[in-house]
Amino acid sequence: MAEKLELRDLNVHDVIKDMAKNFGVPYDEEHNEMCIRFPDELGSGYVKATQFENGLGVIESDYLLKKELHFELEKGVVHPLKIIFNREEAFEHCFTGKEERNKVARLESAIVSSTSTNNHVFKMPANSPICIFSIEINRKLFEKKIDAFLGEMNENMEKLFRDVNGINLFFYKGYYSLDISKFLEEFTECELDGFMKAVYLEGKVYEILTHHLKQYLDDLNEPDKRKILRQTTVKRIEEAVSLIKDEIATVDNVVALAKSVGLNQNTLQAGFKQLYGKSVNQFIRDERIEMAKDLIETSDMNITEITYTIGINSRSYFSKLFKERYSVSPKQYLQKSREASRKTS
């Protein structure tokens, strides 16, 4: 049976204090950070909370539970706007009084806002690694920082931040970007201490927040018009790279390649441009020439055989590409390579 835990969260330090009280364990406190470790009977791992100025805070969770745990947030109050990044196994979120259940999967982020009558419930599974990074924004306090900019904001963002009294329920989720993943690591792996750490982490959390809000607006566009590369898209592009290398002799249809990894052609092309600085066809061509060089160095094939092995049907075209890349013709490179091989054998 799941264990239920009621928490306050207007200040992220309240989360740690209430967890410590419920678990009957102490918490550690240093400057603006508080941390609690799970008692052995519940599991292992920790929850850390860092409170910054203007109602901005961060909760880092990294633990493994022995039994399911439900976090239910205090009823009848306005909760912070939460921007949650899930770095490991899925967990479930719901609002009290609502039937809908939302699963937040690995590499997904969620922006959530409750009302005073529909508070948050987070259901954390047992025996699954939980690793969550959550930005918590008390919008009433945060308004002081952004008040001068609210009128210039995108309409969707303005609605989100102007709702300081928690009138509207809000739930949005999507896969977060590769850049955000890097920033999360930089925050959690910071090795500074004291004042320098506090300044660095505050700057980094604003960097994460800015990039995610930018991604949220990007997500409102049609999929093929989005400019920000998501982590899942990167994984599919990496699958496409593997397919290219495995099927170098036959791969030549970008549309078919995109379909085989579950992307549209425009997204695949944009991803290759962002990750490798070249189009899909340029990448395939460069891979073929690189493979040809390896075959010249390691096999007994002649130039014609190598040309067809790498999927190029014209020997003259292959020679042109090879010379552009290595400043010598493939025939000259073969002669030099095999002469060098005979001298060393």
C-alpha cells in the first residue's frame, strides 16, 4: 500500500522540513540549501531544496523507494508554479477533485499550476529510480522581478505569470531540449561553494527557466516549424546515423530514412544541421568517403570495388569527392598506403 505524505511548498525549504517531520529524521542546512535523506525503511537517496530571492526555488530529488509514495500538497493555498524536469523513471501527477491522471515520462518536462481547491498530488513508484529537478516559482513574490516586463510578454506566458492567486489550473508537458539537459547537469554537478556557488546556481536556474519558457513557446508551433531540438529527437537522429553507417551501400532516400526513425524530413534535416553542421546527404557523402579511406587502408579491394561497396555508382564522381576531402586521388592514396604497408610487413 502507498504511503501518503502531506507537504507545504510556498517556500521550498518547507518541503524539506515537512518531510523531515513526517520521516522522523533530521535535515542538513547550509546557507540557502536544505537536504534530507530517506530513512532506510522507506528507501535510499535524498531531496535537496535551494531557495533564491523573489520567490524562486529549486527542488532536486534523487532516490529509490521501497514502497510507493504519494506527495499531496497543502489544501486551500496557492502553490508555486512548478516547472518539472524528469531525468529518470516515470511518475504520475494529478489534481485533487479531477479524474485526469498525467504520467510524466523520462526526459519529459511539465509546467503545472494548481488552484486553492485542486491541489497537486505526485505519485512516486517503488523500485524505480526517481530523479527530478523542479523549479518552483511563487508568482506573487516573483511578480516584483518581472512586473516591468509583463506587458511585453507573449500572451501565453503573461497569462501564466499573471495568475498570482492560482485561479486557473494549468498542465503542459513535452520532451525537454538537449541544451536544458546540459544546464541541469551543470547545476546539479556544481563543485563551487559559499558565495560563488550561490551566485552560480542562481544564474544557472534562470538560464534553465529562460530556455524552457522559450521551448514552451516553440512547442505552440506546428511540429515541423519548431526550432528547438528535443532530447528524443536527438536519439532518433542518432538512430538515423547508425542506419546510415550500417547500410552505407544502399541508403540514399532521406524521406525513407526519416520515416524509419519516426521523424519528418524537415526535422531530420534540421537536426543533422544542428548536431553535425551538415545536411543528411552531406553526412552520408562524408561517411562514404571516410569508409572508402578505411577500405583502402585495410582491405585488398581495388578502387572500383570500393566505389560500389560504399554505394557510389560512378568512379569518377567518387574520385572527385575523395580528392576534395583528402587532396589526393583515391588511386594515389591506395598506392601510397599499400607501399607503406609493404615496407612495414
